[in-house]
Amino acid sequence: MSDRVFVDTNILIYALSDDPIRSEVADKIVYGKEDLIISTQVLNEFADAAQRKKYLTNEEVQLAITDFISSYTVILVGTVTILSALRLQKNYMLSYWDALIVATALEANCSMLFTEDMQNGLLIKNTLTIRNPFA
């Protein structure tokens, strides 16, 4: 089993937030591991949420994303990923966007997905475990 860890957008956003508990936990994940996996979907969602919630300016988002790109492995979301997400959505009763995150994590051979948005402990295809680090 792989030790590769995929991080969902909400973990990156909590690293910026004022929430004292979630921010501390997210910081340990985001800045404490060098081998994290993210996707182009995560980068896009981060850009939108960080600006919409007024955590960062456009320029600060550009710097943060540049840092993420240089620090972590970024997986491109492609057509195969989209089709896989549709199957996962049906089989695991996930929202489409969550299924796309899961599909990308599976493509990257991750064994763990940190997210607040899905069922904690859910095992996908006997290889990927969903973990809510705030649970």
C-alpha cells in the first residue's frame, strides 16, 4: 500500500482560516508533509474559495498556488479521470466533485485522502481511505 497522501481543497483553505483548531490541524498537514498530492481541481477550487472568502488577494493566491505547484505533486484532471469519477459517484453515492477528487487520488496511487467533505473512514476500491482530520 502506498503512503501517498492526497489533500482536498478544504484542508488548504483551513490552513488560511481563523479557526484555531482547524487551522492548526490543517497547517500540520499542509506544511508538515513534503509528499502531498493535489490536483488541478484543488488548485482551481482554492483560487476561488480563498478570494471569495477574502482570505487572500488575487496576487496572494497566485503566490500560494505557485508555492503549492513547486512543493507538491499536481495531478492533471483529464478525460479518463472524469469517466472514473462518474462511476465512483454512482458506486459510492458521492457528489460529482467529491468523486472527481477521489478519482484523481486513485489515479495518483494515494492510500489516504484528507478531506472534511466525505465520510470519515470510507474505503474506496480497497486502496484509498478517506480521513477527516478534524473528526
